[in-house]
Amino acid sequence: MSTVWALVAGIDAYRAVTPLTGCRNDAGAALALLRSRAGDRLRAAELYDGEATRDAIVDGIRRHLGQAREGDTAIFWFAGHGSTSPLPPQLWPLEPSGRMQTLVCADSREGEVPDLYDKELSVLLDQVAATGCHVAVVLDSCHAAGMVRGELPEPVAHVRKVPPAARAPEPGDLIPELRAGWTALPGRSRVVQLAACRSDQLAQELPMDGGSPHGVFSWALLRALTQLGPRATYRELLAAARCAVEDRVAFQTPQLDGDESADQPFLGGALRPPASGILLRRLGGRWEIDAGACHGLPSPDLGPLRVAVAGDGPVRPANVVSVLVDRSVVEPDGWTPDPRRQYPVVITRLPRPGLAVDVGGSAELARLTAASPLLRVQPPGEVPELRFRGTRILGADESELAVTSSAPHTVRAAEHIARWRQVQALTNPGSRLAGQVRLEITTGGTALTPGPDGLIRMEYLRRAGGWVAPTAFIRLHNTSDQPLFCVLLDLTGRYRIHAGLFPGEFVGPRRTGAALHGRPVQFRLPARTPVEPKAQIRDWLKLIVAEDEFAALPFEQGSIDDAGRRGVPAPVTMHRDAGGAEDDPYDWTAVTLGVVTVVPG
């Protein structure tokens, strides 16, 4: 039976910085929850107050969590102060904000003892994960997810923050793996992280249920764990905790990081992808979905805009009554959702017509197409954008786009193509942010420029062992005087949309962000396409920029080969020229750059 290795640290009494009041309570409550979940499988180590020194936390991760093996789970739960540090210039691709984050240990800043830097924590936890175990971390501290952008207005609850460190770390400050440089940093973290707040925010603590002080995030997360049960995934838990936090305090938004690990149950298990990329949740006395104008939703003033709960149960509809920049307000139609739950939803009706389809005379395809919110049967005299020929989908130029297995599969695949095209065309004309973030592809230090066709050309190289796919670096230059939240989407030639290049982060004023944390991006043909002269594929890079954070998940979809496959989330439907949102508190814009990858002839 798998073992759960836990390291729990709660620090109220600090030696050199201001004390806190709820961190020991958080750690104790977390440990009680872990004991109830894991029972005899739990192997826990506890560090409270003065015990939780920098060396003790590092040693606890190495020696205690380091005992986890394949099939086990290792979890680090920290409640205490967080802070920031100036960024060493070598690490600019990892922190577009220009600062690193730190955990303030019990003895931090006493004499020459430094904080525990986030890059050190990444190396330590990645070493634990290298054994094949599942690793999770919960951080209830200020700046837990990233950079500093501002301060909370007064008055506020107690916050888990101390002033920033005065200087960037020297090699001697760091764990041995990093003293010779930064090469030991993991290229991509294998750890799922639940953080108390956004990169520019502070974590707060308040007297909760019985009057005892707790971190608002720890309290909310533990409540979600109890209410949602052992099958709840990290994504579901974070959504529930976020609702509870945002209902109680301002300027604190819990964060989740972990790629597909986010869809595992808490403490590990089989992946359980969401039924949809959009969630319906209760917040601030109203029901909202986490998709808005920047995702391409049109205003309901243009006509009915409806959603429905996704899944195998009965259809439970809701009407979209207001579209904001990053979310939309909905009213359930004929049912009352449980405010403790989040519901995956899909778009079922749009006010604008979908892609015109020539159904090839098939009555069944005509019926299915007419029922789709994304497609419509080609009216007389209009040139179709897609053509159905049996189980083949052709473009307007008669090129074959997909081969399917049945009429329902054909329509699902066409909807997949329609979504991709709408994301590719998404724009916000008249945005104040237009041109504020520049998207750049470089090779050998030189920025590539588009050719006469408007596309950047990348060519395979011939080597002794065969063809080698080209690589380049992708940069995001914020030329404005304000931090801007950026998501970089890759729209592939197989109609996949993913945000893996730059999943969502603030880029600081006059600073640069880097795709894949500064690693080269490889442009290659799809696996099924032979690498031979004149073969080519076209990708589109879509940069979405906003003045505040928004969700990247609603954009995501798999390749055309995944269309309609069970377990693949259905993304939100997009439309071009989305325009301004109702009551929008901030602005957004989009930048598109096309890339054609070619095997030279």
C-alpha cells in the first residue's frame, strides 16, 4: 500500500520578523486532515515555530519527504510569512516580474540566515519527485505564487508578509545544488502547487469559525477537502477554496500550478480531466463562469447566450446575463445549484451564426449541424467554410481536414475546427493595450521577421542522422509602464490549442517574459506527417494580454484526433471582434503571429 509522507510547518513565533497568530493552527488542522485521509499510511514530520528553521525545513524535505518512492505521495504544507527578493540577472526568463519569492523560516534574517528561495524549493521538491512519487505543496504565505505588484489598502487583516530582502542571493546563500550556478533548476516542475494568493498579493489570516485565527486560504482549502470528499481533484479543490477566500477577503486570489497533475485527486491517483474548460461557481452572491470577453464571449445584448452543465446527468441550463472581461454572470434556469460546488459547463447557444457547412445532401448531417451552436447549414448562395463528404471534412478549397467514423463524429470534429478558427481570429479592436506587448521569435540572437505572406518561416536542417527540427526562442516584451497578464496560446496545425508555452503570468513594466522559461521552442511536423522535402505545417501563436488575471483553461483543446473523445474537456466557444465587456474593470488585447515549418525541397 502506498505511503503518504508529509512535512508540515507552521510558524507564528519568528526570531527576527513580526509574529503571526494562525500558522500553528493551520498546520495542526492540516495534519489532522491528512491523518483522517491517510490513516496508517501517513508518515508525518512536524515543525512548529522555532523548530522550523531554514536548515530544518531543507533537511525535512531531503530526509523525510525524500523517503517517498514510486507510488507514494509526498506533501509539504507551509504556513508562515512569505516575502520577495531581487532577481539575479541570470534568472530573468524564469521571473518576468523581476523578483523571486521566498519562504521566511523561523530563523530567517537572524544574522546572515537567508530566507528559503523559491528556486531552492523547486530543486528540493523536484529531487523528491524524481523517484516517481506524487509531490504536492501547499503554501499559505504572502507572494506564494509569484511577484510583487502592490500593497493592500488599509485597514486589512493580519497578512503573512515581511519586507522584501535587500539583495539578490549570493552563491553562498544557496543550497549546494545551486552554489555553482542555476543549472540544477528543473526545466519543468513535476510538482502540483496550491498557493494562497496570486503573484502580486498578500495572504491574510482572520479569526474563523470558532474564533481561532487561521490563514483564510488554509481554512478554505481544508473546508473544501472536507466538503468535496477524497475524489476531488486539485483543480476542483482550488476552485472551491478560491470562492470561499474571495467571499471573505479582498485582494487575495488562490492559485494552482501543476499541468495535468492538477486533475489528480488530492494526495494522488488516476487523472480525472474536467468535463469542460469552464466552471460555474458561486461568488459574491451571484453565479459566475470563468470565461468572459477576453475568451471571446459576445455580449448577451446581441441575442440569447446560454450554457448547460456538462456531464452524464440531466441537462441543467443557465442564461448568461452579463459578460465581463475575465468572467460572465449567469442565472440558473429552473434549478438551484449547490453553492458549495463548482459545475463544468459548455456553451449551448450563441447569438451569432456559426461556420457555414455544406452537408453534402445528408439529412442526418443537416440535422446534427442545425443543432450545433458552432455550425450552421450552408444557406443558398453562400460559399461554405467546411464541406462534409460522407465521413470526410474538407475545407473551402477542397483540402482534406479530417477523416471521421460517423455522422456525430463528423459534426464534433467540425465543431473542433470551428473553435480553433475562432480563437485564431479573436481580437479586441480599439483596445488601449494594442501594441503594448510585443511577441518576438529569435534565433541566434536575431529577431525573425515575417515574409511577404505574413508568416515567419522555420526550416528543418539536414544533418548526418537525418532531418532536425528547427528551434527558436520566443519572447514577450512589455513596453508599457504597468504589469500585464499574458497567456501565449499555440494553435497547432492539427487544431490543438494549448497554453504550455506561457500558461499565464504577469510581465512587469518594461520587462520581458520568455516562453518555456527561456528554453528553446522546437517547431516540428506532426507525428503522423513524414519528414520529407516540401512537407510543411502552419502554427499560430496567439498572445492574449490583459490588465488583470484570467483563466487559460477555457482556451484549451486537444488535436483534431481528440475531437469528441470521452474525457477531453470541451472548450469555450470564441468569436472575433469581441469588443468591450459590460462593466469591464480593465482592458485586454490579442496579438497573432503565424509560423510555417518547412522541410526544404
